Amino acid sequence: MQRYTNDFPVIGFVGLGQMGRPIAERIVHACGPCIVFDANSSAMAPFGEKASLARSMTDLGDRCDVV
């Protein structure tokens, strides 16, 4: 099932540590809101206003087109 928004697939991003956070920020800036997940919930806090926060890896996978 495709859930395209603004001509982009809904993107899920896993891992918001030192390397993942800047990458996820660039994806949000370039493609619009995405869905993010990190095992450390505090790493997701900065994305609360600009991305959807997944409750688990399964939740993320169910809600996006591309991970």
C-alpha cells in the first residue's frame, strides 16, 4: 500500500544517534515529515514537532512505505 505525500513515499527512519540524527533531519527537510524510531526514546524528542514518532519498529514498518 502506497501512502505517498507531496510526491514522496512515507519514509521511516531508524536510529537517531550521532550519525542517524543529522541524516534524519536532512530527510525531514528535503521530503517533509517522516516517521522516526530509536530504542532510546529521548533521542526521538527533538523530532516531536517535525516528524511522527513510532512506538516500535513494528509500528514504524506498518506506517511507512520505505525504511
